[in-house]
Amino acid sequence: MPKKDTAPAILDVHWSEDMTWNLLSEVEKDDNRLVLLGKWEKKENTSRDSKITVFQQIGAVVLPESYKLNPMA
């Protein structure tokens, strides 16, 4: 028998211009950028965080209501 998903459903998100800029500003932060987009210069150190961890951190900032319902979504 397949496992039933007991996590709450992910809410529909209607992206506003402010939310989009907020998302971009979070991605552009140095720690997040290094993990998600890679280094600009060879001498830069990488973070020890995984991409999933960074996406969850960004989700907590950009979509706090959805994050409270299901931080792993």
C-alpha cells in the first residue's frame, strides 16, 4: 500500500512585484548566492549549506505563512 502524504497542501502563491524583488534579494545574498549559483571568483569559499537548506531559509523569509504550515515543502 502506498504511503499517504500527511503534510498540509502547499498554498497557491500569487506573486506580487514586492515578493519577486524580495526573492531576488534573498538569492543575491552572498551566502545564498555561493550555494545556489556558484562562485564568481575562484578564491571565494563555498558555504557548507546544501541547496535544500538555502531554499528552505529563503522560503521562511519570502513565504512565511507557507513555511509555517510545512517547512519541508
